Amino acid sequence: MNLAVRDVRQDLGRFSLTVVGLGLLLTVVLAMTGIYNGIVDDATALPDRLDADLWIVQRDTRGPFAELSRISGDLEERARVVPGVAHARSYVSHTIQRETPQDKPIRFTCLGLSWPDDRGEGLGIVEGRPIAQPHYEFLVDRSLGLGLGEKIVLGRDTYTVVGITEGMMSSGGDSAAFFTLSDAQRIQNDSPNEAIRLDREARFERVRDSEFARDPELVRFSANPAALIPSLGPVPISAVMVNLLPGVDAQSVRERFKAWRDVSVYTVAEQHQLILGGMVEKTRRQIGLFRAILVIISTIVMGLIIYTMTVDKMHSIALLKLLGARTSVILGMILQESLLLGGSAYVIAIVLGDSLFEMFPRRVVIENEHRISLLILVVLISVVSSVFGIRKALAADPNEVLSG
């Protein structure tokens, strides 16, 4: 290693700049890996943490995470009476973008919990408490930046943060906020006063112009709010989460649900496959392509630098050959320089990653196994890059030293 270190010292400036450049490239490679892992974790966090054995969704859809799903609000009651079912909870989800009182834009996914059966105790609350009343309280993920006691106006009501969760994200990377089911539906279906008035008038006109106009009482009744008209039905939900009794065969219960012609049923594992095989698949392929391009660029840059350093010392290499130095010593020096270059860049990538990844807008998940994989990749790049210099060193002619 002495020859390699001495050679690096003679051209320390170029070596240092190359190390920094490669370190930045490797940081991006590591970031791509972490971003993909973060996307996978975010996409699967809700089905994992909501702790349901089966998900009942709209027939022939892949909802509620990979696709929109709308089912009747009374499906929860139907599911509860199926033998083997311990609990059934409604699930609604929609995205909201608002501004805080400080004019700061915030975007989050609003999720409805079947209060009081589900108060949010199983969501991993790190600060505060679960939802204690049916209205005007909600839980929010720490990533949204809201603190305990903060208030936000949604629709016609003001809601207060009573609990903070951690790592609860939607499949799109938005922070999750948990309301009671009724509040989530109220927020989702809120309309301006003028829109409500126009809807009532339009409904009134349709009934008055129909065959039901012979019944004045029915015409008058049609102008009531939609919630007071039984024929309009309850507000739809996205899915029903089912928990089974201990020891119950999930497949047998699932077959009962599959006999219902208006729904489809999925396990948590199938929800993972739907999410990762659909909405995350294109992201995975795109990130993989970027990583491959960066690895190729890193290999070419390292190869050119090693080649240039070898060309600069061709006279010294020829002199070593003339003095009887073994070829393995010369080749080892070039390989050691390449490994030193890659190793230094790897250290910079790890240090920068640990310092900067927390500032990224999307979660970056880096485990030790990813760092080890990057180290192995760097060693391979270093070995491949050294081939450029080794081939040039093998071409050195000792006779050139004698000829001047």
C-alpha cells in the first residue's frame, strides 16, 4: 500500500476532487435506494398498522389503497353478523390540502375511524391520547408538523389535534390524519351553502316535473336536506376492515364474503401485492434505471481517473520493470489506488447520507444491509475501474527508459 499512498500524495488535489465527486454520486445512489424503501414503507404502513385480517372493498376493484372503492355504509353491519368475525370497522379515505392559520400549506390523507369501537389506540400514538369524543378531535402523523392542541378548520368545523403518530403515511407519501368516521365523511362531503341550496332546488324541480308531482307532500319533502331523505341512502365508505376471532380459519370466512356479489375481499398480504405491484412498480423501475445509470457513470469516471494516473507515471512503471519489480507489485499498486479512491468516496457518501437524508421531503429509509450492499458495489466498481489502468501498465516498455 506504500507505493499507492505515495502516488496519491503526489497528485492529492486531483485525487481529492475525484473522491468528492464520486462521493456525491454514491450519495445519490444511496438516496435512490432509501427513497424506494421509504416509498414501500409508506405505501404499506396503513394496511399493516390498521391491523385488519380481511379488507372488504367494492366488487372487481383493487381498493381502497391501489384503486378507488365505494361500498354501502351499512356493509359494516352485514359483516359483523358473519360467523367467525370478531370486529368490523368502516374505512374512508380522501386527500385534503389546506393552509394553517400561519398561511402554511399542508397536505394530508384524511382517514375515518369507526368511533367508539376504534379510537386509534393501535396506531402507535407517541404523544397525546386517542380520540375521546365523536367530533372535533383527530390524530395526525408527526411528519405533518402540527403539534398537540393545534386547531385546523375543515369544512364548517374546527378540529383539534389530540394525538401524534409516527410513520403513518399514505401510499402517495402524504401524512395521515385520523378522524372519527362521521367527521371524515362530513369533511369529505362538505359543500358551500349555495351548492346545497342549488342541489335542493334541482331535486325539488325534478320531483315536481315527474309523475310524483300528483303528491304535493312528496314534492315538498324532496326539498329537505339529503340526510333526511331515506331513499337517498347512507354516505358510502371506502372499505370495511374485518378482524377474526382467534383460531378461526380466515379462508373459510373469506369464502363467505366472496359469495356476496357486491364486494371483493383481500388479505393484508394481497393488499401489499396490489400496492407494490401497481402504483409502486413504475417507481421501482424508474429508480432502478437511475441507479444503473449512476453506477455506470461512477465506473467510467473512476476508470478514467485511474487510467490518467497510470499514464502520468508510465515512466516510473517502466523503470520499476527495468529494475526487476514483479508485475504483481505494479498491478497491486493500481488496484490499491482504485480501492482507496472507492473507499474514500464510500465514506463521504455514508457521512453525507446520514446528515442530509433527514431533510428530504419524502422519507429515506437506509438500513445496515443497504450500506453493506453499497460497499460491495463500490468494491466491484473499484476492481472493474482498475482494469483500465492495469491494461495500460502492462503495456509499459522498460526499454523506453534506456532510450531516454
